[in-house]
Amino acid sequence: MNYRSVILIGFCALLCSAQAQQTVLPNHDLTKGAELTYLDFWASWCSPCATSFPWMEKMNMSYQSKGLRIVAVNMDEDPEAKAAFLKKHKISFTIIDDGIDAATSKKFEVETLPTSFLLNSKGEIIARHNGFTLKSGHKIEQEIKNYLTKPLPSNEQK
């Protein structure tokens, strides 16, 4: 095996590893104990995000006891803007900050807000949604219902 082959194999391994990591939540603890996690990327200046917050609260109240966890990742650079937004929207689900390096949004290749993902209990992406409207919210709710009510394969049962 020559020098170029080793570099090429190493580069391919790195690329494949990066692609595999994109399908798993960076902090797996956020999905731990949940059958399904709704991961939402949002910002205070995003009007569709403001529309999605009451919907997410409704989903949280309706499906949390059935295994749904909602985690909303804030993309604001201004903590005061985030605080003002959250003061208007009373919520009971988890809010985390993406951080200065935006590592989580980069890992999930978020380009528009809101962008949301449904993640299974292993942190694997099972659905991606770009944008939000009340109509798309009905579709996502159906996906949530379907996932939470489907029987688990025998090797995954608790």
C-alpha cells in the first residue's frame, strides 16, 4: 500500500465517521429515557418559531407521559432576546443554548429556522422538518402519534 492510498483511506474513514455522527444527537443524554425526542432549533427573531412554541407546549403536555421529550435549541446570540421571547411563551419543555460555536446546529446541518428533528431513543434521526406552520404541525403530530403507538420489535421491548 502506498502513501497516497493510506491518506485516501484515512480521509474516507474521517468522512464516513463525520457522516455517521450527523445522525446521532451530540449529547445523547438529551434522548436518554425518552422513546422519542423532538429536537427543535429556534431563535427569538424567527416568526415561525414563535408559532411553533405553543404547538410544542401542546405536544409536550399531550405526549410527554407517552415517552416524548421536547428539546428546543436556542440560536440567539443575544441572551436578553432569548429571555424576552421565553417570558412571552410559557413552556415546560427543555431549552438549551447552541453556544458560541453553534456545534449542535452545525452537526445537524441546520440552515433555516425553525428546523426540527424526531430522534429515536438511540439518538438516531427518524425525521427532519424545515420550517413550521400549523399545517405542518398536524403532520408532525401524526408522526409523533404513529411512532409512540407502534409496537416495538421483540428485541427492543422493555
